Amino acid sequence: MRRLLLAALLLPAAALAHDYPTVARADYVLGCMAANGNTRLALERCACSIDAIAEQLPYDSYEAADTALRMQAGNLGERGAEFRDVPQVRAVIEALRRAQAEATLRCFP
């Protein structure tokens, strides 16, 4: 009984460790749905995907990788180099890509 109570008390803290803001989740799902046909099935799979990513990657890392990817895609020329050539940026992008690959395997059978 004591273990169950302890687990119940610790679960919310663990769940909040990777809690993503609703807006970030909605933004991901909308983009994912647009890329996958805007169907009900796409909604379910995309919602599953962001949940799977959130289980694997803290929000701060997700946000950093998402920002870097957006900046890389923004055609910033030399200013974009700071989002391409920094080892820490490459590492956080790779972590996101690994989480996305796992999410794809889990949610898009």
C-alpha cells in the first residue's frame, strides 16, 4: 500500500517533467495532419505522435530543435550558420529526429 501511494505521489512530477504546452501540441498536430491528409485517422496518429515525442524528449529540447529547424528552413544565409554548425544544435535536432522516428513506428503502423 505504501508503494502504491508513493508511486501515485511521484507520477504527477514525472508526468510534468515532459509536459508540453497545449499550443505546442496543437501546432505539431496541425502540421502533421496537413502532411498526412487532414483526416480523422491523421488526427489520431498525429496526436499519438506528439504524445510519443513528449514521452522521450523534454519540452525545452523539443522547442530548441524546432526553433533550429525553422531557422534552418528560413533561408537566412550566413546568419543561419549558427543553427547549422553548432554541435549542440545538431545534437538536439538528432534527439528530436530519433523521437520522431520512434513515434512514427508507434503511431503510423
